[in-house]
Amino acid sequence: MSHRCSTPYRCATAPLVPLAVLRSRALTGANLVMVCLGAVTFSMWFLLTLHLQEVLGWSALETGLAFVPMSVTIVASTRLGTRLSTHLGAGRVVAAGMAMLGVGLLLLARVDAGSSWARDLLGPSLLCAGGIGCSFVPATIAATSGVAGEDSGLAAGLLNTAYQVGSSLGLALLATIAVGHAEGFRHALFAGVGLSVAGSAVAMAVLARPRFATSSG
């Protein structure tokens, strides 16, 4: 083997991730949004589970049933977000979805030991679920619209990777904040609000442009 090819990955004729695909602003922006979305989503489920079981004293079964309305809302809002992307542009829908998620987290940050699920937690949690549903698929649409057709599968794979990376890092960060002091739960949710706002800002700045909009025609 020649010295020039002593590093195999530099000589690959068909690399798994061609660096050229990362020049797409839409793909890069969508990946950043996915990191924020993953960080907030996984942390939100974790923090809500802790609150329901450790603070309100619910069982694992009761906690699981409490999440059913959120799951249904995510499914419904995913369909809605996909349809809205056709008319408004995927970037704008992503920005609105991340903002909705941030508002839901901000409302959840008000809960305390005396709060009830139906009165204080259900509404904000459904708002968060709606934001998640309106963000995930439209972000994928925005990303794949910014790359060549043959790279659409790669773009979707990169988005899923970004989501998983964001989930791991976000959960580690927000869980650390949550257990750090007495007001940790509230501060962790505030951090989630910041990540949601950051994701919304990226979507507006990078994805919500005519060239990345999904045409209805």
C-alpha cells in the first residue's frame, strides 16, 4: 500500500457519509434542530416520570397510562405537521413546533408537590407532545429537500443519529441539573425551554426560507 493510501478512510471511493452532503444548509440546520429536539424530548419523559412516581406517588402502571394522551397527541400532530409543511413550508412548521414545545415546558416548570395531573400537568404535557409531533417529520422534510434525491436516505439517517446524540447529551445534562439542588426539576425544565428556543431559532434562520419550503404543487 502506498503512503498516499496508508489512511484508508481518506481513499474510500464510496464513503458512508460524503463530506459534500454536509454543505447543505438545510441538512445542517435540521441536524441542529434534531439535537435540540432529542435533548428536550427524552429529558421531558424522564423528568415527568420522576415527578409522577417520586412526588405524586404514582405507580409505574399509572404513570404509563398518564402518557397515553401524549402519545396520541404526538401521532395526531405528526399528521398535522406533515400537511402544514406542504402549505406553509417545513421550516416554519418546525420553528412553530419547537416554540410550542418550549411553551409547554415553561408551563410544566410551574408544577410543585401540590399539583395534580389533570389540572396542572395534562395541558402543558399535551402542548409539549404537539410540539414534538410538529417538529420531527417536518424537520426530516426540510433536510431531505436540501439534498439530492440519492442522498435522501443518508440525510434521514444523519437526522436520526443527531436525535439520538441529542437525547443522550440532553438527558445527561438535564438530569444532572435536576438532582443538583431543591429546585432542580424546575431549573432542568427551564434548560429545556432554552434548548427549544434555540431549536426554533435555528429553524427560522436556516430552514424557514423559500428555497427549503415544500411546495404544494
